[in-house]
Amino acid sequence: MLSPFLVFGIVLSAITVILKGFSGIPAVLFGILFFILYFILGLIILCVILSFMALSVKDIESIQQKDSPLFRKMTVFTLNTAMKLINVRASVEGVGQIPSGRFLLVQNHRSMFDPLISLCVLDKYQLGFITKPENMKIPVIGKFAHRICALPIDRENPRNAVKTINAAADYIKNDVCSIGLYPEGTRNRSDTASLLPFHNASLKIATKAGCPIVVTTIFKTDIIKRRAPFRRTNVVIKVCGVIPAEDVKASSTAELSVMCRRLLCEGMGIDFNEEENG
């Protein structure tokens, strides 16, 4: 996804060197310098475009009624560019298991990069994520998140949390988008605990929507900060399994929580302990 910036930098630097009449070693040195300057200029132009787009989003308090193709394309383009800049390569295994219709995506949570990378790698499935209210207040980012159907959940306010769960279920039922969810509720920063206790109530999204649950693990996002940008990080998203819609409808949220945790543990290669579940 860096190709537009590379082309922008190469073409303009070449034109500049030719017009300036440089040749030999000076042409190479100035070509490199101009390329870097034009490359940075391209990134600045992208930031300006994103900022102007964000200004068009006025009300992020109300529920977004439909996904914005333009904002989603720009979001994915920008995230892919950022991933290349910080030397992250992402892939997905078991993608053939993902159903063609809408679904609830359940994933372990190790880093702030988890939803960003998932949005890119699983772009064709049009994901909107359940997120912290604070994330929606981040300048530009919060407005873009709103336009691609991210939903803030206030776990301290049960009434507001129910509204978010209902809105997420409606997105799935009305074919607006699929929803990504981290049942642990927060990033797992522990070096010993592989999975935090689950917030079972969040799985009501699937029971209310009557949709399948796609369980995925994501690996190595917690080491990106230590390695970027000079060492590559190869992030892998693995589809551990799918709980069919029929099983979702016939199960309680507690039972679904156990199923999801078991699949996650199997995918992560760790022991499953039902007593650790929330």
C-alpha cells in the first residue's frame, strides 16, 4: 500500500533532478534527498485529507445507521500504509472457515494493534468493533471509527452497555456490517495469564442477532512496539473455529463463553480451564 507514495516520490524526484540539470553522483544524491522529501510530503497530504474528512463528521454520539464505503477505504488504506511504515506484515490462516454472511468475531486481546490489523487483514468482511468510549474521543481517529460502525461500550453503565449490544446486534441483523469483539474486555498485559476472564454479557450480540461466531486468535501484536520499525513483525490471525448460528440460538451466553474460550485455548496451544472463565 506504499506504492502510491513510492510512485509519487520517485516521479517527482526524477522530474526535479532532470529540471535542475543534475548528472552523475550529484543526481543520485539529490534524487535520494528529493525522494525522501516528496515521500514525506505525500504522507502530509494524506494526513490533511484525513483531517478534512473528519471535519465532515459532526455527531458521533448517535448510532451510525450505515457503513461508509469511503471512510472504510481510507481507513484501510491508511492502516495498511502505517503497517508498512512500522514494518508489520500480517496474514490470516483458516479464512475458508469464515461464513459468507454477517457474524460476530471473537478474538484474544494483547495490543492496541489488534483491531487495526484485523480491520486490514479481514477488510472484505467489513468489520465494526466494540471499543472503549475513550477511543472515540481521539481526534480524527474517533470520527473515522464512528463512520465505519465502531461502537463504544460503557461497562460502568449497564443501561448504556445494553444499548451498545442492541445496536451491534442490529448491525448484524440488518446486514450493515459484522462486529468484532474482545470478550476479555481489555488488553491482557500479563506475561503469565494467557486469557483474562470473559465478559459473557457481550456475547448477547450473537444471541440477539442469531448469527454465527467466528473465533480467532491473533499473535505477536504485543511485540510490535519493541521491534518497529527496524525489525519486522509477522502477525498471524488464525481462525480457530466457527460456532454455527443454530448452536448460538440454542445456547446461553455462559455456554457460548465456554465454547469460545475452548476454541481460543486450542488455537493458542494452551490448556483450557473452564473455572477461569467469567
